[in-house]
Amino acid sequence: MIDETLSEAKDLMERAIEATSEDFGTVRTGRANPSLYSKVLVDYYGSPTPLQQLASFNTPDAKTILITPYDVSAMRDIEKALSDSEIGANPSNDGKQIRITMPDLTEERRKEYAKLVKGKGEDHKVSVRNARRKAKDTIEKAVKDGEVGEDEGKRGTDELEQLTKTYVEKIDDMTKRKEAELLEV
């Protein structure tokens, strides 16, 4: 019972780590990276569609991303979605591909991105803590109902706290690495 609850909590915390990694991948660091556009939605025939389902990406150098739509008729919609995104790059269209040249990041913009990363890290730590709270409630209920002994409940709670501490530290480390990457000139 306790092991099952801890396993569920660990799975939820693992998902928080994965979500943190994905979110940090969408924050620009000055290098061209197709994952910057993973959350961009294109209005494709009336329905919001992820850009990565509509085009292929290529990075010929550190500052350029080439986006080649699978359906050339969607070029204008893709270009509009890219222009409207918060990434801060201007797409140019040559009829077959969309070229995005990433501008250099200013010091102010780097600090803004570092602040954004810190906020996203805090949000993901909250999801880890929510997983802990849910598991702790389950363990406390099992002890109260007599399904497990108090000693076993205490052991489970202690393991849960250690697990939570480990995952919160992982998110903190990821946040510090991303901030350092952003502030590096």
C-alpha cells in the first residue's frame, strides 16, 4: 500500500521533471533551437495545430532556423503564427521555406528570460509538492483507517519527504543551469 503510493508520487514527480525540461527548452538562449517553437500553434484550416506537425526544421548554423512546411498552402498561416509568438524573431519567406535569423539577446532580455525560467521552475516545484501532499494524505488515511501501522506510515512519510527533497533539488539544479546558460554572453 505504502510502496504503491510512493511509486505513484515518484511517477508524478518524474513527469514534473520532464515538464520542466520541456518548458526550459522553449526559452531562448541565443542559439537557434527548433524546440523554441514546440509550443507554437498554427491556425491550420480552422483548428490550432502544433507547428511541428506542419513543418520540418533545420538549423544550418547557430543563428538560423529553416522551417519547411509539408503543405506550402499553410506557409502564410505558419509565418503569422511565428510572428505572433513570444520568441522575438522575424520570419522571412522565400516561397518554399521560412528562414528565421535569431537576433542577439540584449542584457535586459537575458535577465527577463532568467526571471521567466525561475518562475517556471517554481511552478514545477509546486507540482512536485502537490504530488507529495496527495501521497501524504493517502498514507495518513491508511494509518487512520488501520490499513497500515503507525511505524510503517511514519517510514512511508519519511521516504516521501526524501523523495520530494530530491526532486525539488533536481528542479533547482535545472533552473540554475538554464539561468547560467541564459546569462552567459
